Amino acid sequence: MWPSQHVREWWSSAPTPSFSSRVQRAEAKRLGKVPGESGMRASRFCFEAAALGAAMALGTGGPRRRPQHCTAQTSGAQRFGRHGIAMQAAKRPLARGDLKAVGDALTFDCETGNYHTFCPISCVSWLYQKIEDSFFLVVGTKTCGYFLQNAMGVMIFAEPRYAMAELEEGDISAQLSDLAELRRLCTRIIEDRNPSVIVLIGTCTTEIIKMDMEGIAPKLEAELGVPIVVARANGLDYAFTQGEDTVLAAMAARCEVADHVPTVPAALPGAKSHAPLVIFGSLPDTVAKQLELELKKQGITVSGWMPSSKYQDLPEVGPNVHVVGVNPFLSRTASVLVRRKKCKLINAPFPIGPDGTRAWVEAICQSLDIEPQGLEERERAAWQAAKEYTEILKDKTIFFMGDNLLEVSLARALTRAGMTMLEVGIPYMDKRFQASELQLLIETCKEMGKPLPRIVEKPDNYNQVKRISELKPDLAITGMAHANPLEARGISTKWSVEFTFQHIHGFTNVKDLFELVTRPLRRNQSLPSRWKTFVRNEEAVVAEAKMPADARVEL
């Protein structure tokens, strides 16, 4: 049990001694050898020492408040602990003068072990539109309903294909039958909307009360005759965009397996046929069509997408089917397709930015034994189209706080555009699924003469804000909770959630990607001289007030 609120606030603000000194002071206090120490302060040392000692013995990484950093190199040998990473002493945060000292290997740190991200149930906002014959039922509390109503901006009279099943006291205290209540709701949904599939979205509350949604769904499916898919999109176990990953993984388990899926005829005259290709990941229809056209120029036909616009159109999979993802947060879906469906995963960088799109298409061509054509010219043309924005980004510094798991792909694209990465925070890092992306990031940094960034998994926002204050980046990509406080301190920010909803994939949307990144920088350039950033310079205002009226600058 954690201390009370006033103790917790004081604890977070007080300076933290080293682990060894805390143990020594706690032991000395226990023996009565520390005169003049207050009881609260001694209790704090005892509490932290006991928690850290037990955590280190169990390999859990320490308490979540002010932990020792967990540091791992890509070439690290010794691995232990719950997250499978080597644990070393904390390092001093990088300063601007330290950038040249970064070596040739990426540095991975793990700080809190907690997720500080947008709620993963927000995946409903784009998946219910992508899967046109679906209905999403979110099982949670009123807070979940308020979030969906405000975050998605969908009015009740629009009759969207999603709904909230609000848990009440009878549900939480197990006085009501979960099976009976969900049967009643699903029956009404089928009568009103007649969907081809109902997706039950679990939340934090269903996890806490241990609602057996996986056990209930098969019974309802047998009774009602409608497929019912269960996806756990709770914020306790998953980050923001991983909500989509849980839904797609559940649907991937429903894909039919064929021992041999027929080869696909060539998309161009004279090209050879190739093995079936399935792309997984939810993209707007226009963006998906653009990627299909890019592959068609190489003579590649896409056999299917997951998710498909109709649930019945889920693609066939099997041992000879090649699958590739379009987003870096789909590692669970990839695992289901490879382990349970025996598909061949194409491990490629993701089609974000001109360099990523080219590498993505090249990896697909290599896997299907097809020689790529004209990709270098396509990449060059895409960079030329975005030149007005890349000129703004050149030699600027950027700091990712971590929210949507797109951070590594964005960092790689922005490094190619000329920016310097000070830190890349990310809620969760699957190094196997993002292996090609990480390798391309290393190659890009070396080619551009930029230092390799420090990648921080599950970052501690308190420590990040301190590092931002020290490093003074030109731009910080952050969640909505920290945007205004950082702006008030003179740091230009961009909401990370915008990259999730913006069209940033493929060659065609490169200009939109860099326009979005440069928006706060261009805004600052258009501000009056009295505003250093988005925060008004009060000293300049006072000085101007003392100036003659004819010499004052108009607001």
C-alpha cells in the first residue's frame, strides 16, 4: 500500500538519495544511530529501501515512483528481470554538449513500467468505421462512456455502430449475471442493427472484477448465431494504439487456414505470379488504395487486408501466405498470424516517410522474389515535394515523450529530414517486430551524421519533463496532458495523437506528414517579436508600454 496523498506529494518533490545511502540510513535509523531525523523522513527511507531491496531480489525493477533506470544496449549479454532487460546504474541525462559522445549502438532504458498514454479503447473510433458491418460494445464504467463521447465527437442521434455497456453496482458486486446481461444487450443489438460481428471491448474495470468475457462470448455466439469477438483494450495492460492490435489479433484468430492458398496472378503484363500477400493494419481507404497502387507498380497484387471492410471478407491465411504490417504497434497480431496460422512475416520498416515507404516496398519485393523498379525516383520526388517543410526541420532538435508507438518510425523519418533526436520515448517496444525499423534508424543516423537517440520504454513523465527543461528541444511530441504546461515553459509542442489520425503513410502523404510536424515551428515564426515562442515575453510588453505611441509595434 502506498503512503497517503500528502506524503506521496512530498515524496515526489523531495530529493532522492542513492540506493546504497538509503539502505545505510534506514539500517542506521533502525539501530537508533541517526539523531535528529524526523519520523516521516526515516519512514520514507525505510519504505524505499525495503521496496527496492525486495524488488531487486524478485527482479521486478523496483517501485514505480522513483525507480533506478533500467538500461540495456542492443548488444547486451546479461538479461534478467520481468521485462527481460539488463539493469545498470542510472546515467545522467544527456545535455546538448553530450550528443557527440553517443556510441554506435542504440541505448534502451526502461523507467517506470507504467503506461502514460491515451486510452486504448479509442481504437473503436476508427475500427467501427473501417469494418462496416460490425458493432462494437464497450463494457466499462461511465468514465469510459464520457471518454468515447468526447474523444470521438459522435452525437447520439447519429446512431454510430458502437455502444457502451455501463457497469453498475450489481455488476461489480456480482449480484447480476454477466452472461444474462450481455445476452440481453447483444440480442437488442442484433434486433436493431443486425451486424455481421459484435466486438466486445474490455476495459480496466472488466479486468479488475475479472469478468470472464472469453468464456461468455462462445456461449452467446452459439445462442445468437452471430460471431462475437473479444478484445481486451484496457489501459492497465495496453498503450494507446495497442487497442487496435488486440482487436486485429482476435480477428486474426478467426481467419480460415488453408493448407495451400493459390498463387496470385501478376498485376502487370509480363510480370510473374507470386505468393499471396496479406497486409494487416487499419488505414483509411484512400491511403490503403495508395499503398496497393505502389505495390501494383511492382507487379504485386494484394490478396487481402485485415481488417477488411466486411467481416466475411477476412482473408485466407496459411503456410504459404506472406503477411506484412503497416504500423509498428501490431506485434500481437503478427504473433498470432505467425505462430497460430503459420504465415510468413515480412519484417520490414513501416511505410511512414519516403525512406520508410521505399524500404517497405523493397522488403515485400524481396520476400516475393520480385525485382523492385523505380523506387529511388519515387523517394526522391517525395522528398522534393516536401522540401519547403524539410528546410524548416533541418538542424532542429526534437524530443518524443511517447504515446502512440509510432515514435521510432517518426524519429527515423525526421532524422532523414535533418532533425536531431534528443530522446525517443515509447510506451512499449517489441524489438523483434521493429527490428528492421531499428536497423534503418541506425543506418539513417550514420548517413545523416546524427547521434543515435536514446530510446526510453515506459518513460517516467516527471523525469522526462526535467530532461526537456535541461535539453531545451526545438520541438516536443507529447500527449495532450503535457502540451500546455510545456508551451507555458517556452517549449513548442505537437500532440502525438494527431499522428494517429493524420494520413502519414506512403509516398503520397509525405507532404501532410511534414506539414503536421512543422506547424508549431511555422506558428512561432509568424508571432510578433515580443513573443519568443507561444508564451508572451512580459519584459518586452513592459518596455513597449514605455515607448512613444508612434514607435510601438501593432499587435
